[in-house]
Amino acid sequence: MSAGLSSGQDAEGILGHRAGEAIAAIAPSLEVIGTAINGENKLLLPGFFNAHSHSSEMWQRGIIPPLPLELWLAQLYDFAPLDLEKVYLSALGTAVETLFSGGTSVVDHLILIPGKELETIATAVRAYKEIGIRAFVSPLIQDESMTAGIPSGETKQNHEAYFRSTQATLELIEEAVRQFHRPDEGMSILVAPTGIQLCSDALFQGCIELSDKYNLCRHSHLLETKAQEKLAQEKYGCSAVEHLGRIGYLGDRTSLAHCIHLTDTDIAILAETKSTVVHNPLSNLRLGSGIAPILKYRQAGVNVSFGCDGASSNDSQDLLEAIKIGSILHNITDFDYQHWITPRQSVEMASLGGAKGLNMADKLGSLTVGKKADLVMYDLTSLSLLPRTDPIGLLILGRPTNAVESVWVNGKQVVANGKVTTINVDDLRQQLYDHSQWDTKRKSQTVAQLEAYYRTVMDLL
Ligand SMILES: [Zn+2]
């Protein structure tokens, strides 16, 4: 950005130039180049990372009844949007809500429309480029059919073959990388096998190879539910973490959403491999998945960042809300309050933690000269941030509304005076309205078919 910016909080100025991408200087007073921005009564922070989401779930937020992940997923896929226009609109919606809750980056574990996989990716890429958020598009892939994700217990199960071969899936991802992976322009493609519950070792191996060949980050769900913990034992005879470690999937470019049902040995493996845990507390509560042992991760030196997860298990994309709940939730899991997460630590996890998990800590995640200017400026005179106390404490522990004043991504301003400058949000609202309808009686066929089986294998009868 071509602007001198002074923060009333610490009377420092930040100056960015060189066509605007990076922070050029930080000092109490700076020569103004271009437009000066008045930072009085403003709080400037590095942009946060919405480090795990599924944008098209926006179309089903609020409608799925209280169900555990495996049954919730069955319902989600029964009604997944199949048209590209909806993919486009929900990507924009996810981006807007992320920007307005402190985020400048989104990891979209993108659900692909069968038969239109590359088009789905192209559509999300187009939406994120238009709005100008930094995007990590992570096409969600698997090579086993849905029922394979539920442990078989005593029963013998035959699962239908998945409709697309492992090889075809890997070729698809490689093509997406060729077409869209431009990290310097704020658009990255990740390899993102959904998780051990629906992926073969061949798919993981293929993803590792692509990741090594193109220097791509890796992103997966990991041990979100008790069912997955049980399934890993059935599938591998060891924990999922041990298995993923053995095949070489873990590492400092690997981020893992949820990580709820891990043993102390598993935690040591995550620390040793420098893998990142993405904490999605609202989704974990909503689906009854459990509470991730975040304080144990922090004590073991495992990097942790925050995500909203998809909007139908949250049911929003309010990153500040996820950060708040994801921080104070652990005060009830550890009696020793000296381990609890402080608001400043929450800020660091949401920013630098997110950057580390995407292998970009040298370029993003803090207000440091030379780093990319991904910045969020909060208005400390917003009603929700008054009266004047500790602005960071109130931002994290309070309920900030309409508090984001300006946002810059890669030095380009995408929110000014509390309004998105790159797209027309009123038009987006109208489109979301037009492409949906009120519906309070929806029923899922697949849930009806699966429920008795799920209850049997999970000892709920
Ligand atoms: Zn997820």
C-alpha cells in the first residue's frame, strides 16, 4: 500500500510502498508517500487465517439437525449444491464474513461438484481473486465411498467403489496446480485428501508426490470423531497419526483440521514432524465431536491455528467467534490457569500460527518489515469495543460487531470504512436470497438408511 499509517495505540507508523505489497517501515513518524491513513483510536493487527473452511456449506447453514459428523455428512452430501453459480456466491460469502471478522486469508477445503471438478476449482479461484482475499484453495478429494468412513465393528461390510479412480483424481489436482497455483499472487492450491476415513494410501502417496514436486502445502481432516479413531485401528492396526507419520504425510507443510482424539504418543509425533493443528471449536461442539486437547498441543510445541470449518457445522464464518470460543473453551479442561490461552496468544495463533501452518511464516502473520501487508484495522470507537480498556483483550474476549474498519491484502485495500471495496455486497445479498428458499422440513434419505447401522457400530442401541 502507498500509505503512511499511524496507530493511536502505540503511536507507531507503518509504511508500505514498492507498488504496495510489503510493509516497508515501522517507526513513530514516517514520511508520507501517497495517502496517509489516520490511525487514531484504531487497532492495527496482522490479518488472521480462517485456516479451515468449506465454502459451499454456506447453502446449508442452519438447516442440518443436531447429528454427529458421519450422519451430518450424509445429509450434507444429499443436498450439496451442484451448480457453479452457487459455488461462486458461497465463496464470496465466505470471504466477506472472514474479512469482517479479522481474516485476510482463507483455506477453502473445497467440495467439488462431481463431473465439474476443475470448473468448481476455477469458480472458487475466480471469486477469491475478485474479492481480493488471500486464498488457499484445497480441493477436497477422496477415493473411497461414504460408507467406508464408518467403522464396521463386528459386521462385515462391502463398500461400493468410488466413482472416480485414484489416478484420475491425482491428475485432476495436478491440472489445477498448473492452472491456478500462483502463491505470489495470493492464490495457492493445496493437496487436500479429506482424511484417513475416505482415502487410500495410494491417494496419500500421490498427494505427497505432488506436494514435493510443486512445493504444495498439505491439508486434511484428522481424528475428528471417535468413529474415526476406531476406524484407524481397524484399517491400520495403529493410530491414524502413527500411520500418516509412517507414510511420510506429516511435516511442516501439513495442516490438520480438528485433531480431537489423539494420544500423547500421537501428540509427540505431531510435534516432532512440525505439523500444524487447525482448531475448529464451534464445529466440534456443534457435531458433538469432542474438545481438542489444545493446551497439550501448545505445551508439546505443536503449532495451532484457528478455523471456522464449513458454515453448516458452525453455522457461520465469524473467525473472531471461533477464536474466542477456541481460546476460553480450554479453561475448563485444565485446572491450572497458568496454561490458559491469553488474548495476545490467541492473536498470535490466529495470525502467525496460521501462516506457519501454510509454510508462509517468513512472509505473513505479523507486523514485520518486509512481510506482506495483510493487515486489519479495527475501529476502537465501535460500540462493541467501548468503553476503553485493553483493546486486544476486548477484541478477543468480547463480541466485536462492525469493528473492522479497513483491510489490506498484499497491500491492496479490500475493505474501507467498514465496506468491501472490491465487490458489491448488496448485490451478493440479493443473489444469496434469490438462490435459496425457506425450508424447515427437509429430510435426508441417506441419514434414514445409515442411522440404524451407525447406532449399532457405535454401541448406541
Ligand atoms: Zn472440515
